[in-house]
Amino acid sequence: MSLSKKLGAEFFGTFWLVLGGCGSAVLAAGFPELGIGFAGVALAFGLTVLTMVYAVGHISGGHFNPAVSFGLWSAGKFETKELLPYIVVQVIGGTLGAAVLYLIATGQAGFEVGGFASNGFGELSPGKYSLTAVVITEVVMTFFFLFIILGATSKNAPAGFAGIAIGLGLTLIHLISIPVSNTSVNPARSTAAALFADTAAMGQLWVFWVAPIVGAILAGLVWKFFESEA
């Protein structure tokens, strides 16, 4: 598959992830009659990945997330030369997804941008969790997200079910960690939301690049042990 097709798939996959996941939080989570709450937002993020893994995963590998690209790279399953191009288009796709969401959301009279589904610690954490708690959460959750991805896509795993495991894994991660950090595990998603947030989210964005990438790289390195023993 050509690199241009792979990058196109990553662009649309990350666009959909941000529009669908963050859109559920911005547009639907707090709606008076039909509010979907944290559980609904968690499911929405899982569904965005599940649907796009089956739609374009066969083209690009279905990363839609710089941390996933780093994790697969550290596991020896992704080429170094494609790492930066993937990350660039993921950030661009996510940002444009957030831009479309912003245009939709601001079409409602009296809409206040607020956090715009951004991530944060301290006052910007939904549960007011500390920086330490948020870093631990993001490292551990991203570690297990990559562990699920690597296991579900391994040659010995049942064929055809990886997208379900990955989507449900991301749903579970959100169910656990939305109250702590509003769940990143994805630097592109965090960047996209922070760019439009009416808070200090940009000042805390570094956490949501460093912690997920650390967790992902660790998962890739650990997975090499299991794969070598298989």
C-alpha cells in the first residue's frame, strides 16, 4: 500500500475519532433530556476506533493516534521512516475534526466553549485529580491500550476480531479514566481539543504527549517478550 493511501486513512480515522468521541462529550453528554453521560462518551470513543479499524485499518494499520504509532514502532511492527508522517497527519486530521465540531457546537445559541472535551489535571481534571495521578493514569491506560492492540493483532490471535477488542478496550479505558484526566491516551486527540478550549488546556498539553507515548513505548517493549516466547 502506498504511503499516501496510508496517510489518507490515518487522516480520516483520526478525524472521525475526534469528531465522534469529543463530539459526543461536547454535543450530547450534558444535553438536558438525552444526556449520555460519561458512559456514553466512553462508548462513543470506542465506537469511533472500532468502526475505523474495520473501515481503513487494512490500509494504514488503524493507528489514529501518535502513541499507537510509537508503541507499534517500539514493538518492531512499524517502520521508523513512516513514524513522523503518520503523526503529522493524525494531528492534522484530529484538528480538522475538532474544527468541524467547533463549527457545529457554536451554532447553538448561548453555547460556551469551556473545556471543549480537553484533557487536564488539577482544576482542569473532571475530578480535580493531581498531576501525579493523571500521569500515572495516562501511562498505565496507554500501556494497556497498546498491549490489547498488539495482542489482538498478533498472528496467533483469532482472525477478524481485533477491531472489537480494540474498540471495547478503549471504551473500558474511558470508563476508568474520564473522571481523572478526561482520558487522552492519544496526543492527537488532546491537541485537537486543547486548540479550541477556552481554558488553560494548552499549557498542560505536554502531559498528554509525554505520558501516553511513554506508556505506549513500554508496552511495545514488554510485548516483545511475549512474542519471543510464543
